[in-house]
Amino acid sequence: MVHLVDLPWMDAIYAHIFCHLNLQDLFRLRCVSKELCLLVDKYFIPWQSLDLSDYVCIGPAAFGVLVQSCNNLKYVNLKKNNWLDSIQLMLLLHKHHNLAVLDLSSCNNDYMHHGSIDISKCENLTSIKLQNCTWVTERFLLNLAQCTKLQKLILADCYQVSDQAVISLCQNSGRLSHISLENLTISDQTLYAAALYCKTIQEFCLRRCLRITDAGLLSLRSLPFLTKLEVIGCVRVTERGLAPMRGKVEIDLPPKPICQPQPLSLQV
């Protein structure tokens, strides 16, 4: 009797069978026997991409298997995986220093707040999404600043992030091209720093940043590659700050007439 493991692993099983199975199927198969467990684990070895955004119930044990079995992960999506804690994340970061793209959006396990997360070893990181990650602090961003190849940064809804944290990051992230600071409590000081240190920014999202003003926006005119600016919900921004960039930059607010000051009446 011929068993599955008797077939050629690379040319038959991996190429024509496993490619049609989803992650849950592979883990079910892995539980059948030691031979099949080994067969599945070796299938994971060359994986460079891991998307668990559709497997929010996979859990830390299965994640640990993937982290240890894969040898060279570069693209990892863990969006909305609330089982992820700081220990599991550190296992990933320590094993896979060649990570280039990481999505941790809405990963808000309570234990993410209690550990120290060191991402500085991921020197090839070019994109990280941290939207709605309430555990992101100034300390984490200072650590992230050591990833000098960073090009895309999403910090939307990270309520603990301050001006000083973003400024420190800008000073060490001269390659940033896409950045989202939506719904942060930053001020014009952050925009001044971005204009000074991040000359490669192409797309800048500042939606619902309630403290920024026209003065901060006007400083962004020095960004030579800026093509898109999002400012919906910025209540202190007016057409005076936007008008000088129209025609060169795509802005998510329609143009409005600029109100001219009325001359004082000196009637007696």
C-alpha cells in the first residue's frame, strides 16, 4: 500500500497537492501522524510570505510552529490577531531579521502592553502598519527608528504617540515615502520635522489631527515629491494652508474661497 509520504515530496505532494490546501487543512493533516507532521513542517521551510489576517483564531501554538518552521519570512500580515502577545511577536522578530513588510493593525492583546518589543534587528524593514495599536509608545518608535530602510509607516489611531516620538522617528527615517498619522495628538512641530528630515515623502495622511494648523501645512511645501495630502477632519486647517499646494498635490478637500479681511470703518 502506498502512503502519502511515499510520494515525491517536492515534485508531487508540495507542487500538486499542498498548493491546493489552506492553512487549516495543513494543520489538520499535521496532527495525523509524526510522518505527516514532518511533511507539513518541511513544506513551511521556504515560505517567505505569511498572511494570517483571515485566520484570527489560529492561536499562539500554531503561530509558534510557523515561526520556527519557516526559515526566511519577509512579508507577514497579522492584522486583527488579538491572540498575539509581546512574547509571540518577539519570537517572530528574533527569528526573521529579514522581515520587509509587517502588518500588526488592530493587534491589541492585553499582554502587548506588558512586554518590551525590540524591532531594531529588522534592518530590512520597509513597511509597517500599526493602525489602532494602542500599545505603541514613544519607546517602541525610538526602537523602530533604527530600521533606517523604512519607507511606509501607518500610525493611525495610536493614541499614545506624541510629537516627540514622531519627531525622533523622522530624524532617523530619511527614506519615508508614505506616512499616516491619522487621529493622533500631534502638532505643527511634527510637520516641521517631517518637512526637514523626510524629503522623500509622497503621501501624507493627517486626517483628524486636531492640533495642526495652516502654519504646519505650509512647511510641507518643501517636500519635492509630495503628491497626496489627506486632511479631512483637521478643524484648524483652512484654505490658506492648502491653496499654495493645489495643482501640485492631490488634496482630499475641495477648494474654498479665501475670506479676505474687511477694512476697518472709521466713520464718526
